[in-house]
Amino acid sequence: MTFTHFPDLASRALAGSVVHANDELFAERENLIKPGPAAFSAEDFGHKGKVYDGWETRRRREPGNDYAIVRLGVPGVVRGVVIDTAWFKGNYPPYASVEAASVEGAPSPAELERANWETIVGKSAIRGDAENAFEVADRRRWTHVRLSIYPDGGVARFRVHGEPVPDPRLLDGTIDLAALEHGGNVVACSDTFYSSPVQLLLPGRARIMGDGWENARRRDGGNDHVTVRLAGRGRVRRVEIDTSYFVGNAAGWASLTGTDAGSPDADSGSPDADSPGAGAEWFELIPKTRLQPDTRHFLRPVSAAPVTHVRLDVFPDGGLARLRVHGELDADAHRAAVLRWLDLLPAGHAVEVLRGAGVPGRTAEELVGRRPFADGDVLPPALLLPAGPPFRP
């Protein structure tokens, strides 16, 4: 499963939601997007039968199939899905498919029923008590996915791995440039023994120690580190390093450095833009600073130079709950994000956006037919949203 290094866009940890299911008699739909693996207890029975940590529908006695609709926590390009039927052995669906839609705003289940759904994984045979993985070739941006099972049965978890592509209309002003929901991502890490460093970039506060990044204990005299590609090229105003819930195993010290890779991929937020090369010039943003356990540390950077990547070093090792890098995208990075977003929208959604910006219907259709926008200046300047006020250190 080469796509599983991309974040799970459907996960509850990233604010995903199962907004509708046509049936959930035996086990509720919300279980599909729980972050952890499914659990099983041989003794756990309820008044409707065996209790499963998953989504399970009743046995169908009429034609048709069951389905569940998931709003992605962050819209994005889906690279692959995993339909996990763990513990479902005699009651799993023999076939499944996945469709996707791209919709403005926060539509209701009734509105989603009328949306334009397109197949990204065709009806395929799946196995019981197994992780059924399917790569997705479609490179458009989606806001919702629909898991259809044929004809009925149970699915433990539904993972939708992909590249976050947030709405750039909401990325003006001061934002967390490192946040996964804004297009940031981890591109390098020294150690992932206990947990993934991607959790540093999740929304909200950590609830337990396991919600953060924890490495193994170092015995070699070195230190651990993680490199984050930011949402785009920007300037940092303040940094938060949070050790909440790490009491006897928090990092002792930390520093933050930055570099300006200056590549179009880095500005666009593409995951294909890897960690900066060996020749990258790094400069200090936060000097090596003593950390306290179970504490949120708020720090001002010592440089106002633009950055595309930051590297967090912890000394010598230890856990962190969250990393926040607040700042503003520069105008060119924001413009590139707008153009790329418009390129990745399905045609109908792109036309709707342009019409909403005041472009007449026929003109909007003609503009969409001339995509990709990112390769040229085909859009009127008025459609390129401002990136916020000028940075003042």
C-alpha cells in the first residue's frame, strides 16, 4: 500500500464525519472513521446481537445495497482507500465501491443525495477480516466520499488516504502554516518508534499522550528531529511547542530552524515536494529552549525571513503533543494555491466557484475548459484572492 504514507483525510482525528448511512442497525456508522484499529470481544453482546467495533447493516431481503457518506476532515486528492473488514468473517460484504463528490459549504444529507457522485473505486471483490486496499488514479479534489457495500454486511474501518488541498479562500491572514488541515505535512523524521509525528499537526489539543509524537529513548549522544513542509512560503510570527500529557518523557529542550526551498511544489503544498536537499541553507527561528513537561510554550521567532520548511529538533529525545507555526502566506504562494485549487476542482464545482466570484456562466465554462490555470495567466486578476496584510515583524 504505497499510498498509506498520505494522511487519512476521513479520520475523526482530522475532523472527518460520517454524515449519513442508509442503515446501521447492528453497529453505528461513526465507528468507520475512528483513528485506531478495531477491537473485538467475544463476550460483548447487546439486545440486537454481537456488538462490533465497526459499521454493520442488517441482512437485506430486498434488492439494492447499503452505503455510508463521509465528509472528509480536509478536502483533498484521494490517493487510495482501505476498506478494513477486521473481525467481520461471516458477515462482511463481498463487494464494495467508492464514489466521491465535490460540494461547496456544509451540505445536508439530503443535499448530498442530489450531488454529482463519480466513481473512484469501481465495484470490487473484498475479503473478510482483512485490509482491502485500492489505489485511486483520479487526481481531482473531493470534499465527500461514499462507501457502497453490496449487498450488506459489516466494515470495521474506512481509511481515505490522500493529499490535503484546503480551500485557499480561507488561508488569508494569520494561520497555522504547519497545520495538516492547511496543507502542511511531515516530510522527514528521525524516529517514529511510539507514534507518528504527523499527529503534531492535527487540529485541536491532544487528549492523551498517545495523541502526540513520541520517539524511543536515545543512547547515542544525538538528538531527534522532524521536518515539516509548510502550507506554502510564508513568514512566521509565533510558534507553539506543546508538551501536554508528556510528564516524565517530554523533550528536554527544543529548537526550530527554517529554510526557503523556493520551489513551486513547496509553494503549492504538493506532497511530491520532499524534504529540502543537502544543500539547503537553514537559519534559526527559535533558539534551543528549555521545555517544561505538560506545558504549552509560546515563542517568538528571531527571524522574519520567509520559509517553506521548518525543522524541529528535540534534545536529546522525548515527546511533544503539538507544533504550531503561526504566520502568513506570501502573495505568490497564496496565488499559486488558488490556481492549483481551481485546477483540481471537478469541472462543475470550478464553474460554480467562478460564477460565485461574479464571472458570467458562459465565460466561467470557457475558463474552466482552458485549465490548467497554474500554467498561465488565464484568470482575471480580480479572481485571485488577496493573501492578507503585509508582514510586519
